[in-house]
Amino acid sequence: MGEIEGRGQRMVALCMLGCVLFNFPMLALFNVRGTFFGVPVLYAYIFLAWGTSRPDFFGNPRSRISRLNSFAPSAVSASSPFLTQSTA
């Protein structure tokens, strides 16, 4: 199985997980009076379910780190067309 096929299957599974997590029966389970660290339980559930259902949450952590490092100033190479040196 290629990388593209595997990614497609993960996206389908993630869509199905989202449909289950954000459907009425699951939301009704968490629609109670009470708080979770001062936040209403339903809001905390929606936030946590959304955060864990993001595609890159279960992805390769090394790829996530490399994406974050690509935004670091040290990642700009000397051959970059956007890097200019002042001659003054």
C-alpha cells in the first residue's frame, strides 16, 4: 500500500471519527451541568474532540517538528532568493 493510499484511508477514518464524535448521542452524553477545570463539560468535550480529530494530531511527530523548524529564522539558507546582504 502506497503512502497516498494510506493517507486517503486515514482521512476517511478521521472523517468517520468526526461524524461519531460530533453527532447527537455523543454530544448529549456531555451536555450535563458541571465544569471541567472551570469550563462547562460540553465545551471542554467539543474542544478536546476537535483537537484530537485534527489530521496531524495522529501523524508523524517528526514531520510536525520539521514543519515547525522550517519557520525558524535559522532555516533560511544563504542561497535563498529572499536573503540579501546589505553592502553599506
